[in-house]
Amino acid sequence: MNKVLIIEDEESIRKFVKLVLSKQGFTVIQAGTGEDGLEKVNIENPNIILLDIMLPGIDGFKVCEIVRKDYPDIGIIMLTARGQDIDKIKGLEYGADDYMVKPFNPLELSARINSLLRRINSHDNNASDILESGPFKIDMNCKIAFKNTITVNLTPKEFLLMKIFMQNPNKALSRNKLLDLVWGYNFVGDPKIVDVNVRRLRNKLEETPSSPNYIETVWGMGYRWKEI
């Protein structure tokens, strides 16, 4: 079932969109701020994002920029105010696939989403929700990780951390980047939580955690998933 994430600070609009799209068979996820929206993207892995521009905290343009960089396959439809042509242009420049002017017709909204889904699917008809790297495989729908076909018991944060590593093979990821992607942009705790969870993940994935083959330390920066 296709997932649609609506990032919109007006609750009435979110409820309206959820009602319309749920009747069309979509799973609808809601977020009221840019920060919450980015966290939901990481956790829920939506197919389509309906993204308002004027958001408290991180605005829609910044959210669009971050999503497009980290999740290039997610479709993004910007929601703009009537007559704000500059917002439409700017949104497309930041990587949005389409835009809709509020207030919008619910039938047109459904049509735009379905059109974008067809376009995305036509790019890669073999797209899979399974990620594989060396002896590891994760099922993003079932949220299950395997090593050599044996299930690895991971916490939700460990699973998300592993998913991000496998989606970015051989790429150095800073601690701050991992903190933002896994714990959210509004996380206010101790950033050392990244190192703690990496250590736990190594204990579950590596043959010799003290001398890891897969999750390498990039000294002074963060970590890198070494694809073998």
C-alpha cells in the first residue's frame, strides 16, 4: 500500500487530506512541523510527500532540499498559497516534482499523486523494499534484518541506523548527520547516543566488534558502511 506523508501545520488541512486519500486506499501519515516531518520520513519511508512551504521551524524549502538529497526516490508535491508563483518556481528548484495551490480540489490531488506514482514506478519497475549488502539483508516493510538468512534482533533505532548505512555504502556519515537522520532534527539529548547505538549494532552484526569489517570508524568525523 502506498504511503503519503503530509507535512502541514494546519490540522484541518491534514485531516481533510487524510480523509480524502484514505478513501482512495492510501496510508496517510501526518506531521505538523518540518522537524517532525523529516523524522517521519526516516521512520515511515513514504512514497509521496505533500509538503507545505510555510512551516514552523524548518520551512518546506529546506525540508524539500534535505529529502531530495537523502531520499531521491520519494515524490514531493509542494503545497503553495494562491498567487505565489515565486514559491512554485523555488519549490521546483529545490527538487519538488509538482505543486498544488491551496485550496485544492480533492479529485485533482488524487490525480496528481497517482500520476507522480506512475512516473516514479516507470523509472524502475524493479524497485524493491529489500536492501542487501554482503551477508546482510533488510526488509524495510517488515522492519526485519537478516545476516546469512538468520534474523538479527534490532531495536527500532538500530534498524533505522543500519538502513541508513546500507543506503549509503562506502559513504562517510558524520555523527551529526546520523543524529539528525535517526533521532530527528529536534533531538536535544546527548549526541554520544550515536556512538552507543553504533557499538550495539556492531555487537550484533560484526564477527569481531572491536575490529569491524562493515561499520568502519571515520576518525574525527563519524562512520562508514563498508560494502563487501
